[in-house]
Amino acid sequence: MIDALLNDREIRRAAEAARPDDDPSETLARVGWSVLIEPGDGVAGALVAELGALEALKFALAGETFGLAEKAIQEGRRRWVPRAQPRAVRDALRGAAEVDARLLLPGDPDWPTALDDLGSHAPTLLWVRGDPSHLVAPHRVSIVGARAATAYGESIAAELAGDLAATGAVIVSGGAYGIDGAAHRAALGAGGTTVAFLAGGVDRAYPVGHQQLFDRVMASGALVSELPCGAAPTKFRFLGRNRLIAALGAATVVVEAGWRSGSLNTAGHASTLARPLGAVPGPVTSAASAGCHRLMREYDAQCVTNAAEVRELMGAEVAQEVFEARPDSDHTRLWDVMSARTPRTPTELAALAGVSVERARSVLGILGLEGKVEQLPTGWARMSAKSRNGGR
């Protein structure tokens, strides 16, 4: 495979086009590894760390042994060799070119060094659609939760993500239905930035119903995967993707999760990486929140109920920053259409102010934290003087 890769003119031209300023041999070796291995392959990661991508690939496809346990190497070869097809590398590069995906390698200015904390389980490269600089933005928080989310869970996810995004944080999630989607949409609705890690290639939307959402994410944030273009999502790849979500965030917040939710896998990675872990409480009778309660009871997750507590979770230096909302006419427009006497729903207020419902919810959350508005049983209203004085 190595000789075919390095000597095939078409493949070399594709590698040079993908990264015109770099040695195509290194590019091809990294792409070669991406088609050979599944996410988080520690044996492959150890080889690459020890020998470099190109020499490790040569060794992996040879019959020699190395300092690693011979059994591990032989088992690795049984996984890798069946996939050692030059055309797979060519197809991956072609697929990336067709959708204008960028190839990001360790050492690049936009490479997220937070992922290096995964050690031998770190990705060998990343495929990115959108702006990769968001991967190295100063404040990143991962928000995850159940696909089969309740209205309560989606509302809380939107409130947290919208508030955090409006004040400068990058929202990291997995692009799935439920909590992930609510977090991405709220971040976009707040005019902020979000990053979605996919469990398949960045050239294929999964779930298909999120195609429009992914288009919006790419326009102002980034779609990211360690899998080559054309790769299909599988259950194992979703679990592998979770470690990247946990590693990239300065903190991970689980908004809603059942007892065996896949979000607990993300939480486990965050805990292993010593990333701060938060969980949103739900009704004690709700099976949809049983996983969050389990995290607080068994894994020392911090109870978080608003964006300010998430900022505290991200670190003292973040909590102490100004972190105030950027001057925004949406705040003024929503304030102007609100009444202290007549509560209105976010949908009603959004229509009156001329903003999206997601944006209205986000701004209302911020105004609520500032003590300017209050949520009543029938909707939102300006905080009355009586309420500000504690009902006196």
C-alpha cells in the first residue's frame, strides 16, 4: 500500500491539493491511517507516536515486530490489512475536495491540542468543514444529552447553550437529535458559534433530518470528524466520537440522560480526562433524568442549573471574566415589547420583536439572570418592583 500511495500520481496530486504547503508523504500517511483504523485505536496511536505517521504505516503493513507487545501488533494488523487499499485513500481525498473539507493535522495552528490529552487514543487527523479556528477558541463547553429528550430537557439545553454562546463560549456537541440539536440551534440563534463532532464522514449528514442544521453550523462554526469522507456512522463510532467531545470542552454538561444513555459515555471520558463535569437535575420521577442524577451521586458531577454555574465549572478564570453579552439590539427589542402586567410566551415575544424563537429564549434567559425579567406560569414579563423587593 505504501509504495502505491507514494507512487500514484493521482493520489499524490490529491494530497498536494489538500495541503499544498506540506510534504505529501506525511499527508498520505495520515489519511492512510484514517482509513485503516477505527476511532481511538490505541495500538495505532502508540505506533504513530513512536515512529511518526509514515514509518508507523510502513511498519504496520510489514511483518516485523516492535517494542509494543507482539500480540497487540498482530491483532492490530488483522484489523488494518483488510482495509489497506490505495483507492480508499484516493476516495477519501476526492470526497473531501468535493465538499471543500479541510484536512487538519497535529501541529497545525488550528489543531486543538486539547485532544492530545487523549494520548495514544488521540485522532491522527481531523476532517473539517467550516472554520477550524473555532476548535482553538479560548472558551469551549460541551453540552450533551439524550436523543429522546423531553421538552424540559430541550428547553434547558437551549437556555444554557444560548446564554453561553451569546457571551462568547463555543458550544461543542454531537449533532444528534434531542439535546445536541437543541444546543446547536440555540447557539446559532444567539449569534454564537458551535462545533459538531460527527460519527461518520463530514460529507454525509447524519441524522439526515439535521442537514439544514449542519449547513448553518458550517456557516458560522465547524463540522468535524476523524473519519474519512464517505465513512458511515456506526454505534461504535458514536462512542468513539464522544471522547473528542469530552476532550475539546473545558467542561462537559449532561443536560438530560437516561440510566444507560450514551451521554454517560461522554461523561466518563470527561471524568477520565479530569475535565469538570456537570449535570442538570430533573424531576426525581423522570427516567429521562436518571442518568444525570446517577452522575451527581456516583461520579461527583456538579449540579448545574444555569449558565453562570456552567461558567464556574469551566474554571475560575472564566467565571471572573467580564463575560457580558455583546451589545445587541435584540435585547432592546425584546425588552421594548415586554410588559410587567401581561406575561407572554417566547413565541409571542419573538413575533413581536422580529427575532427567532430560539433567540428570544436565549435573550430571555440572559435578562432573567440579570434580574430584569421573570418567568411566570403564563409566560415572561418584566420584573415588577414588587418582585424585586421580595414581594413587599
